[in-house]
Amino acid sequence: MSLIPEFAETSVEAIIPTVRRVRNTFITQQTKPLEFRLVQLRKLYWALTDWHWMTSRLVDNEAAIVEACKQDLNKSVYETYISEIDWCKNDALFVCKNLAKWAKDESAPDIPLMNRLVNPRIRKEPLGCVLILSTYNFPVQLAIGPLIGAIAAGCTAILKPSENAPSVAMVLGRVVAALDPDCYGCIQGGIPQSTVLLDQKWDKIFYTGSPVVGKIIAKKAAETLTPVTLELGGRNPAIVTRNADIKLAARRLLWGKFHNAGQVCISQNYTLIDQEVLPGFLQELKVAMKEFYPEGAKASPDYGRIINNRQWKRLKDMIDNTKGKILIGGTMDEAEKFLEPTVIEVDDITDSLIVDESFGPIMPILPVNDLDQALRIANEVDSTPLGAYPFGTKAETDKVLQNLRSGGASVNDAWFHGCLPTLAFGGVGNSGQGSYRGKASFDAFTHRRSVTTTPGWMESLIDVRYPPYKGKLAKLQKMTNVKPNFDRDGKVKFSLVSFLLTLGARNTLGGLARYTLILLVTIGIQQYLERRSKM
């Protein structure tokens, strides 16, 4: 008997009352205490593994997640644990361990000495009631990850999993049900449900998916000045120079492109390779392919399937429309939604495999003459991809980082930066805005509120702000104005007096700290010498 119920959409009529309930709960301040947030995070941790009642029988949620990922994506048990279950559990534990530290008030930086009297500080306030719209390729991680951040920040939240991964969506509904129902909810469905959700007022919208839908959400959010985090895809380049370790590049890029049957937004969309090393690179790809899938990808328990027939046909059309040459793979089976890992050599940046994000197991390769040409092509195809993957010498990879923007980058590897659960992850430009994971998840749902407290005894110090202003301007300027350390040509002026006062520090306070350190060291040396002289 299946551990997963049939997919059932939330009725449109039930959405508005659900949103109203979680919004009203936030107003009561129920989610603000740290202990409440920690209890919810702990419940979420156990909800990913524990047994729960389902239609009068106990169901193991962990086993249900494994089964659901198998049904939706043919995802292997190994990948389900490392990129879904264990990822989210470890994330929850990491946040629990660090939440008290993150939520503390911070002393405001760069405050002049006089203004420190008003105790300037930064309070960490939850943004409010938030909406999380997740996608299907990593259906647990990309839903629970942002939810962990929202809970940690003290927000109430509504999660809408992707209807394209219906089995996982139903299990996620059961996971969210383990939390406080007045604070968190899960809405199931497709476009009708998403439309109603977007018509509501939110304090933050967190969306993971395609740039096309991301623009729709950003436009809708702009109507109510709602902030958004957009985690989108991109036409990410891998660049392999003639000085790269070809065997290493082939193995790592092969894994990066065909993990999860290529349904990874951060993987390379195309590979620019120096034509001098192309033959050796192709040979190493074949060797690695045989090593990864000794019985072929179709027979491998470790190779996934395309999420649905619509996406499978889209990928087939991309291959049919390319003018490139298939070098490896190309086998397809629509009934199984199987698409073999396929390597295709193309010769034009207008090719269908370069122009569009494949989001599938297709690896187009475009030979180039040198690194400069590769950089020109990469910037022309997509100047703000989600990731960039240079392989070569340090000088060459540094040149790529210097001349190509991207949300993130992995040097001499395929999206390893995206494998670190505590490293901030996000796009730039067309590949998204905002970031999350680790502390960045807490920050994504937190308002940094600037606060000062002015004591009564300071009144005589601040009376220059009150009218009448006659005779007060010079006094105020003397108190607040700073003189530049550069001339009209923008060149920094060296001042011996300033250097002696600050010892090269940026301000007087820094100079005082340096003089104090010198004094302490001097006293220590003096005491040491005195003790030695008595011996």
C-alpha cells in the first residue's frame, strides 16, 4: 500500500481564510519569542522522519519522502537523502544551534563617538506573513529550506509546493501539518491556487522557479510594494581552457550536468572548451560515463527521469531543433520519460541549446579559440547567469571571475558552491535576486530595524537642532563635519599629523586602539625585562 495519498488540490474558497488566519496570528506576536520558533523548528525536524497518522494508519514520513521522490522524479535513495531529507534536517539543526546568536541586537557599526551616546543598534524583526512558492526539481529542499528561514525569523508562512511533483507535495502537506496550524499552512494546487495566493497581501514572497514566472510574480508583488526573493535559473557557462585538467573537468562537469537527470538550475547549460583539448575531453567524458553508468543510464538505479511528459517533449524539441552533432547519447523513451545523458557539439551561439536553458540531461559543447573568445560568448549569451564554472590555471580562472558576473561560481568544479548548505546562495540580474541558506535564510525573512534611545540628560548637547537656528550652524558643523583626505584630483593627501594621531587607522578611535595596544605591549616588555634583571 502506498504511503502517499492521491494528490488533492486545496479549494480556492479555502485559501483566503487560511491566509487571514496566519496573518492574524502574526499580529498577536505569537511567533516572535525565540523559544516558540525553536519548538517549531524541532517539530519540523521530526516531521521529516516520524510516523504520522494517515487515514487511520501510521505512516513513516521519511519513507514516504523517499517513495514520493521516486514516483515524481525516479530519484535514487542516495540522492533523496543527501539533497532532500538529510539536507533539510541538518539545516534545521544548524539554525536551531545559531538562532539565538543571529537574533540578538547588533551594535550599529561606523557610529561617531558622540552619537554612541544614543546607543544605536540593529534589532532583528520578522517581516511578517510570507508566501513560499517552491519548484519540483528538489521538491523537499527547495520548499523546506525557505520555510526554515521564515520560522527562524519569526514569520508566519504559507507554503505552496509545486504541483509538478504531486507525490512530494502531498507529503509536504503532512510535514507542515505537524507545525502550529495558526502560524503555518500548506496550499496544494496549480495556477488557480497560485493566482488567488498572489492576490493576497504578503510581507514577503519567496519564489523558486523559471525567470518567466519570476517576472510575473515580481510584477504582482510590485503592486503592493511586497519584497521578493527570486531564485531563478540561468544559462550558466562552464569554461575549459587548454591548461585545464581535462580528466578532472570531464568527470566533474558530467556529474554536474546529469545529476537529477539534468534538472538542476545551477548546473552548466553549455560548455565552452578550447578546441585544442576537445578530443581529449570527449574521450574522458566517455570514460566517466561508463564509470558512472556501467550498465547504461536507463538501467541505472542512480539516474532519474524527467518530471513529466510536457518537459520531456520540450527537451526532445530542443534536440530536434539543434543544428549540432550528437557525440554521446541521444536515446529517448517517452513512456518512461527517459532521456539519456546527451552530449552535443554546436558551432553557433544562436543554436537552440545555447539560447534557452535546457534544464535537462543535455550537454552542449561549443569549441572556442581561446579564453578571451569564451568570455565574449559567455557575456553575450547571458551576462548574469546563476553560476559560472571555469577550469584552468589560477590566472585563467581569476580572469573569468573578474570578467564574468554570476550569482555564484565554482572554480575547477561543477556547482560545488551550491552543495554547501550554510553558504549563501542566490542569483543576480536575470538569474534572481536575494539569497538564502544558513544565516542568509534567517536574513531573507528579517527586517534590520535601526533603533536609538536618547537619554534626557543629553538635551543640552542636542539643543542645536531646535529653532531659532541663528548662530547654531557653525557649532553644528564643528561637531559633525569631516574634512576629506584627498584633493580635487581625487588623490589621497598624506598628513604627518594625521598619521601620528591615528597611526594609519581610518579614524581617531582606531588610532586610540592602536596606541593602547602599543602601550600594553610596551608595559609587557618592560615587566619582562625587569623580571629577567632580578634573576
